[in-house]
Amino acid sequence: MSERFLFTPGPVRISPDILALGAQQPPYFRNQAFSEVVLECESGLLELAGAPAGSRVIFLAGSGTAAMEACVINLLGEHNRALVVNGGGFGQRFVDICVTHRQPHHSLRVQLDNLARMSTRVQPESCDTLLINAHETTTGLLYDLDAVGDFVGHHNMLNIVDGISMFISDPLDMCAQDIDALIISSHKGLALPPGLCMVLLGPRALERIVRPAFYYQDFHSYLDNGTRGQTPFTPPITIVLQLQLRLRQLLGGGIAAEQQRLADVASHFRDAIASLPLACFSPSMPNAMTALTPTNDLSAERIVRDMESRYNMVLAPNGGDLRHRVFRVAHMGNVTIEYTDHLIEALFDYYSERS
Ligand SMILES: *Cc1c(COP(=O)(O)O)cnc(C)c1O
């Protein structure tokens, strides 16, 4: 089969050296050697996220949603009330998790609204905790984390941010943006295989931890074991080793340089396709991804199908109401301008055949 080009917002294109680690025998992990790997990953992640002193990392087996749910059950009790910024499928997921766990919450419906003026317009609805997806991946909208930080500061709320689809690709700073808990996962900007998700907990979040009625996801046991670089249960060992290598690369080369590289890839793509009957869907796009909407009568779903079957270009369709109107092109991971040029060429060929 000829090469399949991957432009989905998870999994993303992984670099060859990380892939090669995945072919090795996973080592035994209840020993000092592996503890050192975990501790190095913890400090590397905290550094990349600009976490305040005293912050800790929870390493959980599972996709990103496991970490979203773990935050709701560990950081919110029956006396807390969550304000959920619900701007699409992932905001709705936080709402669904709250509903499942009978967690008091208020769903704030927003539409392609970057919340820049949030502090003045939105009321906290007697909530003491904010749940927000920094990048609402279903619409390609990047919220303004500075404005969100001002808002939670003003109302003295705990700020729980799902940064899954913008961590690494786009700037974020837990200290400067008043983020108390940051949710990330392996297979988006970190460009590793899926299966490891993490929660970075700042001091205020560490103080907030309740006694969840859950065994596997109880943060207490992760924090206790984590002090010596261990996890209570078997971690996705191989992904942790891949994370160690990836963090070394990012810290060595500088995160700002990587973000600039991805910003260049994203703007190269957006500029190149400007003459096609496609418009950017979101008014505030991350480096991570471009959400596009057809400006002619071609359905988004059809474009995604045709690009894969005719050109081996794997793009991300949307579900629900946006199925016909929106599709997505991710720029995360080991994606270069040259790699993206194959997609640009394919899109021009596709549209030239149709005119
Ligand atoms: C991908 C993603 C998740 C996690 O989804 P999984 O299917 O559990 O990996 C959570 N939030 C956002 C914003 C995402 O893009």
C-alpha cells in the first residue's frame, strides 16, 4: 500500500526514533531505573507547562477522557459546583462526565466565542470551579487562556484546563494563566501513541483533592507512589519511555522553536489553500489544527472521504450537526511543510477535476 498521509488531531504523525522505541521489549518497571524515567518525565512536563513550584503529575493509563473524568471525580466534591465552558463536543464531554457522576454543574453554551471578554460578560453562576477545553477540537477554536485566567482569578475559582489538543503545539503557562490542573494526553501534540494521559496539579488543586469513590483513578495513591517515581498500577511502560525521549528532544531544542515551526506549517497551509472554495471555520485557530468549511455546495464529509480514497490523505471528519459543514486538518507532531505540501497538491488536484 502506498503511504497514507496522516492529518488527524490524534493520532498524529510520530517521528521514526520514537516509533523505534515502540518496537522494543518493555522493561520491568518496579525498580530504580524506571522510577528515574518517571521522575524525569514529571519534571520535564512541569517545566514545559510553566507549572508553579510544588506541582505534581499524575500518570494514568487511558486516553485523554480518562484524565478528564479523573479530574472531575478527584477535584470536585458534592459541595463544589463546576462551570463548564461548552463550546462543542469536548465541552459537552465534560458536561456528560458531570452528569454521570451527579456532579453539580452549569453548562455555559458558547459558539465560536473566544472568551476574550469573558471576565465582564460571563457570570460564575455560583460555581467554584471552571472546566474548559483550551482548544475545542471539534470546531478548531482556541480559547483565550489569559482571559480565562483573569476570570478565575477574579471569581476565585479552581481552573481545570483540558489542554490535550494544544499542549506542545501552542503556548500555555500554568503560572501566568492561573491554571490549577492541566489535562494532557500522549497522542496529540506530544506525538506519541495513544494510551497515556496525565494531569499536572498545581498547589491549589493538590489541596482540593477529595476522597473519590473510585479505586483505579484515586489521585491519592498516584501521588503517594509518585514521590518515588512509581505508579500504583502498571503504566503504559513503552509510552513512558517514548515520553522521556520526546521531552528530552523538546527541552533540548526549545519549546518556543517547535511552536514557531508548527505555526509556520499551519500558516503555510492556510495561505496555500486560500484560493480554494474552503474557509476557516474558527475565528481563533491554534497552531495545532485548521478547521475548514466548504464555501460551495460540496459536503465536508464527502471531501474527507474522497481525499482518503483517491489520495491517501487522512483528514478528520466531524460528527453531528457539523458533519456536512466542517472537516479538520491537524498540524501536530512530526508534520513538516514538505509533508503538508502533499496535501495541498492533492486538494488542488481534487478541485481542478471538479471545475
Ligand atoms: C482528543 C481530545 C480529548 C480526549 O479524547 P480521547 O478520545 O479520550 O483521546 C479530550 N479533549 C480534547 C479537547 C481532545 O481534543
